[in-house]
Amino acid sequence: MEASSAQPEPAPALDEAGIALSRLWWLWLIAGFAWIVIALVILQFDQASVTTVGVLIGIMFVLSGFQQLAFGALLGGWLRLVMFLFGVLLLVAGVIAFISPENTFAAIADILGFLFLIVGLFWIIQAFGERDVNEFWWFGLISGIALIVLAFWTGGQFFIHRVYVLLVFAGIWALFHGVNDIIRAFQIRELGKLVERP
């Protein structure tokens, strides 16, 4: 015989994740503004040295890595594992960039088209994944499509042209990242308000 007890039903995992995320919405806002400042700094360089660009790329990798780890800490299941994996890989890439900025710059300039393609595909997948919770999901979609077009264009350029394209890409990537983070900050805050309503 089972005893019937009138216990409250636990909140679904998505609701709990939404509440946890909504309390930290300001982190995305701060990160977004930081990315925009980084973009403005990068785009100010006329003829930046190879070392400077390599260090800037390292900073971008490290910041992205910490963002992935922070976001992964708020999730559960396989998403947490994926976010932690990407976060650690980005941190390792950042450390390598700091150790050898010249080699980092040359390596990224060599594979720039492939890098554009991968990032563009990731942004497109992320945009469709956020379509139900982010009314500005189309911004990520447009950003991803633009990067894929840039990937094919960059693949046919000579190395010296890739050097300048890499600098511009770093600035544009940081700018898109910043705008996306600011949009997400307000979307996460709204999601928290919806979840907390009875």
C-alpha cells in the first residue's frame, strides 16, 4: 500500500536552468560590452604587428573559453560536457597564442578560410537552436552566413591579403560576439521573468 502524500511537484530542469541563468543575465551584458570594446580596439590598428595580433587572438580565445565554462556550469547533462570541452580547448588555444603569438598568427592566417567556415556553421546552428527562446535569432543566422561567404572568398586570397583580413575578422568577430551577448543578456532576463511567473 502506497502512502499518498501531497508533495509539490519539482520544477522541471529547464525552469531551474532558466531561473539560474536569469539571475546572471548581467554577466552577458558585461561580456557583450567588453567584446565591443575589444572590437573597437582591434579595428583601430592600421598596420598592427604580427605579435600584437597574435596576443589579441589569444585574449579572444581566453575570454571565449571562460564564457563557455561559465555557461556550461549553469547547464546539465551532455550540454555541460560539450561546453566544458569547448571552454578548455579555447583556453588551451589562448595559452598557446600567448606563448607563441607569431606562430599563432601565421597558423591562423593559413587556415583562415576554414576557420571562417567552422565559426559560420557554429553560429548558424546556434541561431536555429535559439529560435524558440531568442526573437533575434536571425542576427546569428545572418552573421553565420556572412562568415561562410567570407570563408570562400578568403580561401582564394594570397597570404599577405589574409594578414589584413585576419585583423579585420578579429574585429568583426568580436563585434558580432558582443552584440550577440548583449541581445542574449536581455533575452535571458526575460526568460527568467517568464519562468518565475505562476
